[in-house]
Amino acid sequence: MAVNTQTWWQQGRVVETSDLAEGVRRVVLAPDRPVHAVPGAHVDLRLDLSGHVRKRSYSVVRSEDGGRRLTLGVQLAPTSRGGSRHMHGLRVGDVVEMTGPVQSFPLGVGADRYVLVAGGIGVTALVAMADTLRRRGADYTLVLAGRRRAVMAYLDELVEVHGDRVRVFVDDEDVRLDVETLVGGIAGSAAPTRTEMYMCGPIRLMDAIRRAWVAHELPEPNLRFETFGSSGAWAAEDFVVHLPQLDRSVRVGKDSSMLDALEDAGVDVMWDCRKGECGICQVKVLDVSGRIDHRDVFLSQQQKETYSSLCLCVARAARGEPGKASEPAAVTLHLP
Amino acid sequence: MTILDSPPVTAASKIFNFPRNAWYVAAWDHEVTAKQPLARTIADRPLALWRNSDGRAVALADACWHRLAPLSKGKVLGDEIQCPYHGLRYNSAGRCTSMPAQETINPSAIVPSYPVVERHRYVWVWVGDPDLADPSCVPDMHQMDSPEWAGDGETIYAPCNYQLVLDNLMDLTHEEFVHSSSIGQDELSEAEFEVSHTDRGVTVTRWMRDIDAPPFWLKNMRDRFPGFTGKVDRWQIIHFEAPSTIRIDVGVAKAGTGAPEGDRSQGVNGFVMNTITPETARTSHYFWAFMRNYRLESQTITTQLRQGVHGVFGEDEDMLAAQQRAIDANPDHEFYSLNIDAGGMWVRRILDRMLQAEGLPAAAAAK
């Protein structure tokens, strides 16, 4: 399979926008140097968010005409870090700084069965995969889960194209996705170790699936997922980072990551992936006021529960029960 | 006949590009083992080839996701290959299964894996779009593992563009000059030949009637018909199948016994099996074998034929290497064609169309 992890920057012009669902905007970009985006690929965009340049990642829903038209689907999310508001404001003719397609979530070949699980806006990473599996004549199931039908992008289209391969779960219709049933069903199927699952969605859903996957002793490499560190257990809120070594405190706005805020404050920190995967920006936690919303996939569940360290690029502090505490949450960190 | 949508372009590029959406032989079956990975570059992709515990051949990109150390220098551990540098492990799909220094596995950690088919004693890989990898498109080389044929072959590492090898095999008049001591004879250049083609194949047919058998063929005739003397009818029927497999139906029969009309009972027949895998634009893996359909029981003849062809192809190898050097030393000079190049030019036409379909230029990028 093609794995393209090289990042290079170019300009992309907005050629079309429309609403896909309630709070979900479709943005079609025409890049300067078109390269076809294979299923699972994303592009990074450099966005100017209140005076700061921030990198945000968006899955490519569709790549047409050899990559001359790349479709993104962007949810205006209260838990996001500000990028989505900017993206929703884009108009035809606007120009954005973007990378070529980056592939870190490639669709494999040769599995007996594929299960794609989309939670909410995570569907954007899986539309092209489902199309490819259908073209291949592969055995696949597409699981779509959301809070309400009205907010679920591509729902009707996917049901129409993929027919009875689609399973739809909608919270407010009381048809909820039961992770145990889903994963247990794979474990009890004819080819449990030859089934690959690709999931993209809220981190709570993905954590639950990962726990069930491990509990059923399914092969870990067959569970594939992508997270841009953009979802957490709590909505993003303002919080404070205390740095006793520097005798400083830095405020982290809800549109900003801790890593961004520390860099803006001139603190020299090491990082690499900036999406909670590699662990390079891991630092020690000395104290917490409130809760840590880890959001990374580097630390194990056990490591997260002990609160001993966090990944600066995606982790946040949260009050836990919003509205109760008036003071913002805070973490005290020891920097390397 | 093909009715053209658009006129073809002239395609006598000196450094011919190669299609990616194609099956290429990466190795002989016995070269790929569960003991130790094999490093080989196929169509510009460095690969690590190995077998997992159920014997299936695997082709992964030969560079660890982490810091690109070559996996081929690592170990095969059951169904996984371990990077020699920091111990990361990958399964046959290229998915990382272990990062020794941390509790989780980075979800992005994957190396490209390539579709593999094992057929006709070879391991074939597809380095292009995996969704197009159709095993039914593996070129027909059935003589390699048919009970009706016996023989063996070798691999030549040819320091030249793969198209030069195809040119060499599509026109055998060079035998008269390059292989004068074994299979060459004057009649090769004198005899008429016929060319036909389809969308994926080209056939060049040449018959030489009532001639003296050159030394290689006289020996083969005597293996089957001890003490044979006299004239023979000789044939060379060259079958090209895209992208780079050429089987040559060769043989001689006692003159006038009806071989041209289809009765080969009074002759000896071999198939020269050739499949050429571009390694880079200027280097090729040339897999060949000589298969025969007589005296199947004789390992001696198998060995003699392999050694004989080894000698003949050594002469080609020298010529091809010298030709590539001359091409590189004369960048301003073009290729011109002779009438004998008709088969080779049809090959180029077919390959050029495959390249166009992939959006690739006919000429490989300059070194």
C-alpha cells in the first residue's frame, strides 16, 4: 500500500463550499500541485487563528480528477481548537496554505473482512475507504454512529451507495452503538484474526473500542485508527499551566493547544507529530487542579490513569464538571 | 488491427520508463525464505522479501517507519519481521506490531506492503496501485513448472535499461554476430520474419529451412536422435507479453519432415523463458531459464543446457553493458531503427500505452 508521509506545502484555492449536515461544512480545494489523495489521506492546513498560525489536519473525503479537487468535511465543533470556525468562514476564491496529501491511515489489502467505524465527523476519513472496498468487491461493513441524524454528514449518500453494508446508530433515536456487541461480533465471527477495523471518531468511542478489542484478544495491529488529537473527554476550555522551573504561568485559550501556548510564550519545548501519537512532547505532571484530558494515543490507559505525564500537543486541563468551579483548571509541569 | 483514438507517439526512448501497474518477478521461489529477508530493488522500490510461518511470500518496503533502517538486515520472527536497529516489528501487511521502548504502538507506524503472487517458480510483486493487482494478469510462463517440460535457469544482473534486453530478445539476428560459436549462423539475417501483435503481446516468427544445425542445436538433436547428421529446419517464435516477459519457442527438426506445418516429432523443442524486471532505469534483473520437452528424465541435459545458455547469455550481458555505457556516453545521439526492430518497436508501443495510462512519460527521468 502506498504510504506517503512526506509533507510539503502549497496553496489551495477554495472552489466550492456547501453544507453537508447541521454544523458540517463541505470545502472543496483546488491545490496548486495536484496529487491524488488515496483513501485515508489527510491534508494539513496552516490557519491564522486570532493572530497565531496554527496547523490543522483534515481528512480528504474525496480526491477527484487526479487530486485537482480535494473535498474536506469540517464540523463546527465546540470541542475543537478554533480551526473549524475559520474553515466554516471560507468562501469560494479564498486561498489557503496546505500540504499535499499525507498518508498515515492507509487502507490495507488482503484482509478477509473490513469493518469501518465512523463516529460523527470521523466519517470523513472513511468515505473514500468504503468506496474503494466496494470497488474491490471486498467484504466490508460500514458502521455510522452519531448523536442525531441531522448532524451526520454523508449519511443518506452512504446508505444509498453501500446499502445493507451500512449500520446506522443514532443516539437520540435510542439506536445506540454498543461497542461490546460490535467487537464481540468480530471476535465470534469466522475470521476474527483476518478482520481489520478502521475507526475514526471521538476519542471516548475509540478508547472503548480499543479496550474491547484487547479484551477479546483480537490482534492489535488489525485495529487501525486516526485521531488528530481534536477530541477529548471534555469540551476544550481555558486553563493554566504552571511552570515552577521558570517561575511562570501560561494561560491556554480554548482555541489553542498547550504546546502552541507555551511556544507563543517563548518556552522552548520539543515536539514532533503534534497529534498525540509519537510521545516526543511528553512531560512530567507535578500537580493538577481539575482533570487531565489526555487526548493522546501514545500513553497507555494505565499511564494515563496515574496522571504522571501528558503529551503537550493534545492534552488539556478541564474543570471536569463545567459550571461548578469558577477558577480555570490548572496543571503544574516539569519540563525536560 | 487496432483503430486508434489518437495517433501513437514515436517511442524509441533510449532510457525507457517502466509501468508500475504490472507484475514483475522479484525473485526465484527458492530465494525467498523464512530464515532471512532478501533485499532487492524492483522498479525503483527497495523491498525486503521473506516468508511468514504459513509459507506465504511477503514484500515490504525495505525501510523501517522509524528511521528508515533496512528491514532486510533484520530478522524474520514467525509472522513478523524485526527491524535490526531498534527492534520494531512488522507483520506481513506492513503494520507495526511492537515498539519495544513504549507501552503503545503509534497508529501511524506502517511500512508499505506490496501484493505478491507466487507462480511458475517465481515470486511476482506489484509495485503500483494495489487495487489494480489482478493475479490473472501474471504473464504466462507455464513451461517453467509443467510436468511436460524440464529445465532450469539463472538470474543475470544486467547493468542496462530493461528495454535494451527486450530489444535484444525481440530481434535474434544478433545471434549471428554475438553468438557465432554456438547458435549463430548466416541464415538468421537472411531469413524473412513475420510480426504480429495484440494489445498486450507481440509475436515474431522466423523459419530457416534446410540449413546446417549450429553447434548448440546439433548437440540437442543428438541428445534425442543419437548420431544425427544432416540438414534441419530451424524455428524461432518469439512471444512477448507485457510488460517484460519473452518466451521464445525454439528448435530444429530434420529438414523436410513437416515442422513448419506443425509436425515437430522429428525435432527438438525448447522454450527460452525470459522475464526482465527493471531494478532502476539503468539496471535490470534478468531471469531466464531454458525448458525442453524431450529427455525429461536427464538431469545431465538440464545442467548442460543451463550451462550452455549461461555462456550464450554471458555474451549478451557484455554487449548490453557496453551498449548502456555508450548510450550514457553519447547523450546527444538518438536511436534509429532498422527493419529488424519491428518486434521491439511494437513492444515499445505497448509499453508506451501502459505508461500513458499511468500518466508516466515514456522516457525515464535523467540520472
